Amino acid sequence: MCAYMLSKNGYRVSLFEKGSELGGALRYIPKYRLPKNMLDTTLDNLIRIAHIEVKFGVEMGNDGKTIADLKNEGYEAVFVATGTPAPRPLTFDRELVAKADLEGVIFGLNLLDDVDRGKVPPQLFQGKRVVVVGGGNVAFDVARTARRLGGDVSLVCLESEDKSSKDGIPADVEEIEGGTEEGIRITYSRGVEEIIGENGKFKKIKCPRCTSVFDEEGRFNPEFDRSDILYLEGDVLLITIGQGP
Ligand SMILES: Cc1cc2nc3c(=O)[nH]c(=O)nc-3n(C[C@H](O)[C@H](O)[C@H](O)COP(=O)(O)OP(=O)(O)OC[C@H]3O[C@@H](n4cnc5c(N)ncnc54)[C@H](O)[C@@H]3O)c2cc1C
């Protein structure tokens, strides 16, 4: 979008993309919400209308090009927009929750990536119990995708059902209603203190009741009632609690 707006304002713009296609995280949006041909056509049109030069397969940083290289090539300004591709790991009381490497524990974003690349069979989760952790729209994209892949899906989140409260679930109402209509069960106000496995495979999560998500200053600072524990069992655990750089 930055390239498009600059171009429309008279700048000559080159866009460097490390991959082989444009779209970034938009490609993770499930196709029932954003069909791939619509995304591709929109991007193609933006590039064409704005006369943007696109260079694929060019990585900035790491062992690739540097900003100094670009300056030497005559570019006068650089806008870095490399996104937030890294899934956020599960934490409890600011500590990483162990055993996220068990078989069956997957980051939801990686599932969406695999689906986008056509790497998963259409009935991947047939006959499987899938637990999704997260209460945002991306968690619902993951849960609804898992459901469409045949899974028996439940979603657990820290937030409460009351969207009007400070601790209310962040996902849009249409996602919550749509997911529920598709058969996804939602467990509100629960954190994940422990991932429990058996023979190297995911078995269940230990979920104390979350009594508050944000503190008085509005900071993310969840509190729990550790005497009120729920265990959620499953075959697959999909962690979808945010993305970072
Ligand atoms: C599942 C999901 C659903 C979403 N649904 C919506 C929605 O409904 N509506 C909405 O508005 N937003 C949605 N979003 C958010 C939206 O996708 C992002 O806000 C948007 O894609 C961010 O754009 P960006 O260009 O900043 O970063 P990205 O989309 O992450 O793009 C970054 C690009 O930079 C490239 N890159 C990274 N590192 C380098 C490097 N070193 N050198 C060269 N290239 C590099 C990447 O390959 C990528 O193409 C969703 C996100 C996800 C994950």
C-alpha cells in the first residue's frame, strides 16, 4: 500500500520482496473470506496502475541486500515493511509454557501457511479433536479452517464472552457467530498453564480460570484463580495468540 500511495504521489517506486509472490500475511486469510484470485487480481491491478517495479526473490538484511546497497544503487529513501511473520509463543505468568514441541502442537499461522501452499489434504483433521488457543480474528480463521478440514474444534481464550467489558473477547461478532454456527465450541476466561503430553504426543492442556486480562492501567496482565482448573483434551493444539516481527 505504501508503494502504491507513493507512486500515486509521483515517486518512482521499486518494491523488493523476498518471496515469489506479493500479499504477505494477506495470503493467510482463508479463501472462504478472501478468495486467492480476488487477492491476486487486486494486487496485479495496483502494481499495474501505479507502475510499480517489483523485484522478487530479493531479501533485505540477513545475508541479502542492505540499505547501504540500495543507497549505492541510487535509491533516495527506503520504507521497510517486513511485517510480523513470527507466531507468538504461549506464555503463562510471563514464562514460556513448556512442551510446545510435542507432536500435535502447531502454530495456527503455520497451518494457514500450509493451507495457502496447498500442502494439507482436505480432511487433515477428520476424526481429530482440535483445540485452538486464542480469542482474536486470526484464532477464528484458524479454528474455522481446522473445522473445514474435518476437525472437532474447540477454542479457548483468556477473554470473557462480554465484548463490552475491558476483558471481552477481541474477535469480531461475525467471526464468533460464524464459528459457533459451524460447530466450534468456545471456552471463555481460561489461560493455558501447562501443555500435557503422552508418549511424545499432545494430550491435554491445563486451564486455570482467568479472572482479569488487563490491569487498571490497561496493560495486558492476566490474573488467574488457580483453584478453578479445567482440562481440555485433544489430538491437535493450535496456538494462535498473536504475531510479532
Ligand atoms: C490470518 C490473518 C487474517 C487477517 N485478516 C485480516 C483482515 O480480515 N483484514 C485486515 O485488514 N487485515 C487482516 N490481517 C492482517 C493483515 O494481513 C496485515 O495487517 C497486513 O498483511 C500487514 O501488511 P504488511 O505489508 O505490513 O506486512 P506483511 O503482510 O507481513 O508483508 C510483509 C512482506 O514483506 C516480505 N518480507 C519480509 N521480510 C523481508 C525481507 N527481509 N526482505 C524482503 N522482503 C521481506 C514478506 O515476504 C511479505 O511479503 C490478517 C492477518 C492474518 C495473519
